[in-house]
Amino acid sequence: MTLRVVRVRPDLPAIDRSFDYLVPDALAHQISVGAIVRIPLHGRRVRGWVVEDFVQPETEISRILPLLKVVGAGPPPEILDLGRWAARRWIGPDVSFFGSASPPNAAVPNAAAESFSSGGDSASQGSSHSRLRVIAWPPSMDRRPLLDGLLPASGSSIVIVPDVGRLNSLIKYLTRAGRVVHVMHATRTAAERTLAWSEARKGNCVIVGGRGAVWAPVPDLAAMIVLDESDDTLQEERSPTWHARDIAIERARRCGAACTLVAAIPSAVAVSLVEDVERPERSDESAGWARVEVVDLRDEAPGQGLLTDALARALHKCVDAGERALLVMNRKGRARLLACGACNELARCEGCGAAVVEVQSGETSAVSTDSSAAEVSRSLLCPVCSTARAWLCAGCGSTRLRVLRSGVSRIRDDLAALLPRSTVLDVDASTDVDLAALREADVLVGTEAVLHRAPRDRPVGLVAFLDLDQELLAPRHRAAEQSATLLARSARLLGPRAEARRLLLQTRLPEHDVVRGVSEADPSIAWISETQRRAALNYPPFGALAQLRGVEEAVAYAANMLRTFPGVTVLGPVASGASFECLVRCPDSEALSVALLAVNAGARALGRMRVEVDPARV
């Protein structure tokens, strides 16, 4: 009698191999590639995925142990292959991706449902029938007509929606339109997500969810739609740092499905993939953006602070109308800005435009506010592209550079004095404020969390960025793009231009392309500028980038080994808190993957090391 042997990948990231097991007759009808099983391994009962069936064993049959149990259904073969591709692309264990593609609870095996018809997600189909589109869709313009044109009449579609606030309305619309909708979103319970995962295997449906929905096991994928593709929440924060947009593009390519990326201001990655970005008619596009008022802080009187006259007028108008005002000022992880004491211009890099920092005796240090300290040798360094220059203003040549203090502690008191009859509340991501308190507040001030946590019980009449330069000049290669996404989200809260509501931007850079793009309701100004800048600096998507962080021995080993690879540039390692980190640059993602895979195991043998490919905050 021929014994059936399967190959199982144990759910243990530290073990990078598969093992062979016998299939007991009692479990045979439940076993297929992708099934989640329980196996004996080194005296333990371990979960794993069947990755091959009917294999020729690598050892004697008498030494092969049997499977203990079938836990439930798991990702179909095509999704396992996609997970392996992602593991190579983002340098992580394949089981991490297998887990993302599996239901949270046990799902009943169903061989009929798991058998992908019509070619499924077969990589062999290639890209001949796949079409990638990028659409710039104004933040306040109705998306329903857009979706009507993108969703096919037959087959399954996956719609990725990072904005939880718009999830329910989208589900209701699709359901009323007669679509079979299944929701795979982190806000749903494990039982609900498991049921949606199981139903997805039947096909002919629309899957709606966050980044995890990109792994939905539909057998007949016809369309992949990523809304707000530039949103940071589409990227996994933990390592491996995969991005749902990139997974969606690859999955659609493999099975010949249509893939559409939608954003108010498309990312440089999306723009680089197509010849033309599709847009609505100019009049419709302009109407879909909120009214914008730009306040040039260079024109404000000394000592004015961030509570400008324009902001005061806008606040009074908003509160008097019974609407809520949201004041945004991020305080963590932002640039410490320098400005010229003579002409009030910001100190920026002449190469890439980022905010420069002070360097003393070859090391970055805190900036002195005493401009008369001439005995200290000081210069300026760009933390993004490493361009250095003398301690002087690029605009007028003055050496009187000063630190701009945000005045956070003054904002609350100034607002209370300005609006004595209004309730002002501080909010950030870590603030524990109940919904009742949020609803009572007329003015919410704090980090960008106010854009997510503001209740919908009354209209938002004003969104004001008290110091937008902290966003635009943050020491990150994606700072401008992330700022644009933040402004688009704010514009969506305010509604179309026809409304009297207002987006107020306080900045010393009114000519910045992001500011111009939003204020002129022409997002192409922002995305063209950003794409050209990235190309000039060889930053992603025109180059590959990774950050290594961990114990000194591991990071140092990886850095030294990576320097031996052609085309690889390593910056660091440098101490960062209790860890060490370095930045790795490469001409393309494939070359980066080859280099990192070659050194990863050796480095990790020396200690903890996190590999972050396509880092969002570098």
C-alpha cells in the first residue's frame, strides 16, 4: 500500500525548513495544500501548514511520524506562493505571511472551495491580461460612481479600505447595489473574520477590509482595488514590514486581474508604475477639495506664536456656527527647525529641501539658541541626503540661526483666553478620553490623532495645522508625501469646496509643492515634484532602502558583510538608544533582497536584529 506523505512548514519563525509527515487514513479527506495541521516536533505539539502533498520523503518511511490533527483550512496554494514571494521581498519568515493569510479561528476544510477554478491566482498566467491603473480622486468627491466602474459584473473583487470611518458606508452601498459583501477588517471579531474568510472561498463576492484583506482566499479574483493607497496604515508596522499596495499589485499580476490604486494624492510608488495618472475633469477635481487658507508665518510679528490672527478669526467663525475645530500639532518624531534671525527663512538643505541640523565637532548635537557663541565651530548637515554646509542662511547669508520653539504649553492657555465659553480638549493617540468628553469639546487640539478620533456628531468646520513645517521638513525621505496624505485626510473631513468649511495651513513654506498642490486643488503639483525628487536622490521607488536595528554585534556584522556586495551602500552603524542601527541602500529591490538574505541568518546568530524594508519613518 502506498503511504501518503505531506511536507509541513511548522509555525516557528526560527526554524527555516519543512518536515515530512504521514497522513493517517482518518485525516486523508481533510488534507490539501494549505491546510493547517498539528504535528509532533522535538517533543512538542506544533501548528503548521501543509506546503506539499504526495511528496517523495527525504528519509525512511519508518522514521516519519504521522500528523496529529487537522486544525482547519488554510491559505490555498496560490496564496502560499504569494507569501513566499513576500517573505523574500521583505526579508521575513514565510510563516509570518502564512499566518496573515489564515483565518483567526479554525475554519472547516472544504476541498471544493479550496480548489481554485478559472486559473485562480496562478503565477503562470503572468501579467499579459493584468492592467494597473492609478487614479487621483479628490478627497470629498463621491467614490460610488468610481467603484461602480471598477467592480466587474462577475468574479470576485477585493477592496482595501484603510479609513475605518468610511468602511460601514461603503459596505452598505455595495450591499444595496446587490453585491455579496464579506468584511475582513481588524475591527470585526475573530469569529466574524473567520466566517468572512470561509465565505470568500466560494468566490463571486466583494471582500472589503484593511490591509489583511489583500490575502482573502477568493478563487476567482477579477479586480483588486486599493483606496487611499498612500495611507501609512496599509504598511505593517511589525517586521516584516509588508505593504498591502505592493501585495495587491503582485497578486493581480499573477492572476491577470485588474488592479486599481486610488488616492487623493498618489504616492511616488504608484505614480512610477504607470505612464499617466487618471483624474476627473478639472472642474470636478477642484470642487472635490476643501477651501484652503495659507498663513505665512514669516509675516507674523515677533512673539506672535502659533495663535495667529487668521487662526483666531477662523476659530471664532467655526465655533459660532456650532461646528467643531480640529487643531493639529504633532509633537513627537518631528523636525527641530532652525530659522534665520535676519530674514526668517527656514534652514533647509539645498540638495533635497529637508530641514538641516547643527553639527558640532563632527557630531550632531542640541542647537544653541545663543547665536553669539562664535567660539564653537558649527556647521549644518542634512539628515536625509548628508549634504553639509557652513553655519549660515542660504537665503541672505546671515549666521544668526535660531531654534523655533513650538510653544505647545502656550496653546491651551491661549485658546482658553480666546474662546472662554468653549470647551477645549487635548487629544493624542495615547490620551484616554471617553466619547462623551470628545463630543462635548468644541475644539480638539493635539497630534494627528484628532483627525481619527473626532466624533461625527457634528460637522468639522475647521482643520488647522498650527505648524505644518514640522510635517513637511521631518527627517524622513517620505515626509512630503506623508504630509500630503495628512492634508488629504483633513480635506475629506471638511467636505467639498462648496461648503464654507476651511483647511488652514500655517507655514513658512507657502511655496512648497505640497502646500501649492492642496491650496490650488491640483494634486499633480505635489506628486510630480515628489516623484522627481525621489528619482534624483535614488530613493524608493527608484532605489531600495532598508533599516537594520538591533544589538551592536549583529548590526555591525550585517553592515560589514553588506558592504562587500556590488552597488550596496551602508550608512552606519550608529548608536540609537539601547540599540544600534544602520541604513542600507541598493539600486533595486531584488538586489537588496539578495544581499539581505545572504547576511540575515549570520547576523541573527549573533543577536537580535530587526530588518525593516521600505521603512516608513526613515
